Amino acid sequence: MRIVLMGPPGAGKGTQARRLAESTGMKHLSTGDMLRSEVTTGSELGLLAKGFMDKGDLVPDSTIIAMIQGQLANPAGVLLDGFPRTVIQAESLDESLEVAGLPIDKIVHMSVDTEELVRRLSSRAVCKSCQTPYNLVSDAPSIEGVCDKCGSDVIVRDDDKPEAVMNRMKVYEELTAPVLNYYKTRADVIEIIATGTPDSVFEELTQAIETGN
Ligand code: AMP
């Protein structure tokens, strides 16, 4: 099974994809997590990506497409989080899946109003190592700055700082929202209002994936 999770920055795609991967055994493919781990190791790709990421800009399509190729045919199924983010990426994904004979089974759009997104992003933090997400207001780590899961540092991402957040919202509207229209002309897109708690959104999400609405 292949599921695409769409939604603006701060909609909770990463949180929900992680939970869904745990409960289903599917492989969570987050292009953002992959890029952050390249940045941490200081690879050539990481160095290139960091410049774009820190400003909230998108990393070039060709780089992202090359990075995700080869990961899509995972026999456990894949949960795509943060990809595709442009129509070019969506077209490339369609082509790769068609060649492999693997259709997209579900496309889920998680929507949250802008005010709530900004509120969430401004209190968001993440484990530098295992990428576990935290909310510094409602879901802080038990020991300040230390990940509950792996003990590494919990940090505020450079792209969660106010200037980058505004740019990410703009980039989402200009380049990623059209991907939703691209899919809507080809398939059913499941709509989820993702303003609730992580638990209630997860319940809605799993139900929607099982029943298709
Ligand atoms: P995310 O963790 O999904 O919010 O991604 C963090 C940052 O990584 C984005 O703001 C982009 O700079 C970059 N990124 C992640 N996924 C993609 C993608 N599919 N296309 C281009 N850039 C991406």
C-alpha cells in the first residue's frame, strides 16, 4: 500500500505518519527527515540542502527525486510525508510508480487553519537525532532539551523560526497547493480537518484510510 499525506507545514503529517507507520508496519518516508539526516552527517547533499531548508525554500526537484528513487518499492508499503511538494515531483512519482506497477492507494489532505499552524510551528521542537516531534507548550520533553525517546538534544529547527515559517507558508501556497489540485483531477483525495489533538486526528486518519472517506 502507498499512502500520500499532504498538508501545510505544521499540519501534523510527521506526527501522524510516525504513528501510522508504528501501527501498520509501513515504511515512513519523510523527505524532510532524510534531508535533516544528510545535514547532520555533513554530506554533499546535506550541505546543498541546508541553504534551501534554513530559509524555508524547497530543495531542487531533481535532488529530491533522486533521493526518493529506490525507496518507493518497499514491500511493507510506504507512507509519503512531505513528498511530492511540487507538480513536477508528483508527475515523477506517478511515472516511477507506473513503471514499478505500484499505484498510489490513498491521498490524504490534512488541513488546519493558518492561525493554528503558526501557533503550532512557533512552539514546535524536534529531537536532533531520532526526529521525535515535541510541542514546547503542550507536549514538552520530561527533561528540558532532552529527547524522552533517545536522550539526544531537542532543538527548534532553523526553519521553524518566524521568518522561515512565513516563507514556508508562501512556498506551500505557490508550489505545493497545486499538487492537491493535480491529484484531485486524478483520484479521490480524503479530506481531514487536522485541528484536534494528535490522538483524535490519528483516530480520524485511520478510520478514513480504512473506509476511504
Ligand atoms: P519538512 O520536514 O517536510 O517540513 O521539510 C523541511 C524542509 O526540507 C522543507 O522546508 C524543504 O526545504 C525541504 N524539503 C522536504 N521535502 C521536500 C520536497 N519534497 N521538495 C523540496 N524540498 C523539500
